[in-house]
Amino acid sequence: MSLPSLSYDPRAGRDAKSSRAIEWIPALGCWCAFEAGAITAIFKSTNFIAPDFADWHRSLGRMGIDCSSVIEILSYVATANEGKRHAEIRKNMARVIAAKGKSAKEAAERKLGELAQKCLRADKSVDLVRELVRPVCDTLFESMLGVPLQPDDGISASQIFDLYLSLNRRKKIVAKAGAMLKTYTMAQDRLATAPGYATALKILGYDSLVGSLGGSMLHVLKNAPGERLCDIAYPQTLPQTGVPYVERFAAADCRLGDADIKKGDRIRLYLDPGAQRDPANAGECNFGRGRHSCIGEDLSSWLWGTLTETFSRLPLRFNIESEARRKPDWVFTYYSSIVVHFHA
């Protein structure tokens, strides 16, 4: 699998109106899809398949990294599988969310109320990620899974989907994922689902949700300088996604628009259009499309609505004091810290 130049963003300086929906980008060595129509067509077509993350991790064995636990976890991740297994995983994940969704929402809403009363006050600086978003998401996932989450140590198992990390970092991520699977296996008598599904749900869902909520709140606040929280027109849907792009591979020679795509070609789908965002279609592809659409869309949208409703009741003004994204991370747009000072 060829690796792209990490610092290169093909959207910079691009004229969306005069450019093609899908283009070959030599600097990345792959096709890039920028427009919602092309992205939707690729998501829905069986000519395009997800990367084989399990096979890639098997290749790391030659470098002395035991990835057996990660390979097992990936067999429970819908986005890492195709065909019957993919459909089976989605069905089982949807069953867990349906069974626990109502109680998880109630627990998360109570937690948000408690934290808002404590944190969202005049003359107070608050880290929205560490003191609000993450504790609420912790409560949501703990309620769904049935057991407490592991303490954060600055290493996220979700980075098993990041193909561009150093070997030393990779070893830490693999160890983190393996420890999480072991923890859930030891607690399986209290789990709401099988350990593999619990691990997959936490790994894939948590960072994408925290990243989307943090990024969306930062986006809204940056676009409302000087306004009171209660006067902001909050978007009904998440305006930012914690997953800026995903990649697919062509399973056969095919044609998409005026692009002739060869079997094995890599295609990067930009779910987050960056600076070219069209307000009328903001978030249109945030949750994917077709068979790879996000099964957690309802929970994510509900939590965004609950969060913005809480902020919309506060007659407070604010200043953004600092923001920091997790590094290295080439998969998630994940803000590890967003410090905001509130005042009357």
C-alpha cells in the first residue's frame, strides 16, 4: 500500500466550481473525491472496497510486532470488512445501540446537566473537551457497554486505523488495543455484548464522536465572536466531522464520471470539504453513505443537539483561549483541548 505525502492537502487553492468531482492527485498517488455526488456513488458502489487493515497488520509481524489482538478486533469492525461479515457486524452493532441507546442517552443527558451547572459559569475558563465533551461521552459509552472505560493515558487504540505512524508509536497503539480487548474479555459477564464488539465500538466510535463534537463546537464559537451563547444560531446537524476523509480501493476497472479508474487504485473521499464548505450542504457526507454509513449517526446527532441546547440557554459571552489537536494523528480530527473563558 503506497503512502501519501502527509502534509499535502489537494483542497488548498482549489476552485470547487470549475474543478472535477474526482481527480488524480500525483502528489498523493491516488484519486481524490471532493463532491458529495461522487463520494456517495463510491460509497454505494461494490466496485470500491475498504482497505484490508487486518492484512496490513499481518505484514507487521515481519517487523516483530505481534498484532494478533488487533487482527481479532478488526474482525468485529464493520468498516474493516466487506460482504456478509460486514452486514453481520452492522446488524449486531445496531442491536447493541438499539437495546442500550435510550438508557445511554438518559445517563449522558444527566451527566451533561451536572457538568454544565458546574463548568459553564461567568468568569471561568473551561476546557470543553476534557471537562465537558469527554466526560459526557465516557458516560454514554459506559452506559451502552455496561463497564467503565479505561483511564486515558494519551494513547488511543483508535489509531490502529492510522497507517502512517512510526513503528515505536505503532507498538504502543497495538499494546493499547490488546489491553482493551483483554479488559473487556475479563469483564464479559457484565458486558452488554461480546468483548470483540465492545472493543470495536469503543475504538471506532469514541474518537470519532469526541472529535466531531469538539471540532463542531470550536467551529461554531469561532464563527460567533462577541455573541452570547444564547444568541448563536446553532446548526441542527454537526458542521464538522472527526473523520475528515476515508479511503477505498477499486475492486475492478471502472469509470466514474470522466475518470477511468483501474483495479487496485486508491481513492480518498474527503468527507470534510475544508475551506470549500457549502453552508447549504454542511455535513452532507459526515456519516458516510450506503452500506458503510455510520450506525451511530442517531446517537451523535442527538448528543450534538443536546449539547447545543444546553449552550443556547446561557447568556454568557466567551473568548477562545487555546486549542490543541492530538499529534501525531492522520485519521481523526481530534481536539485534545479547547479552552474557553466565559464572561457576562
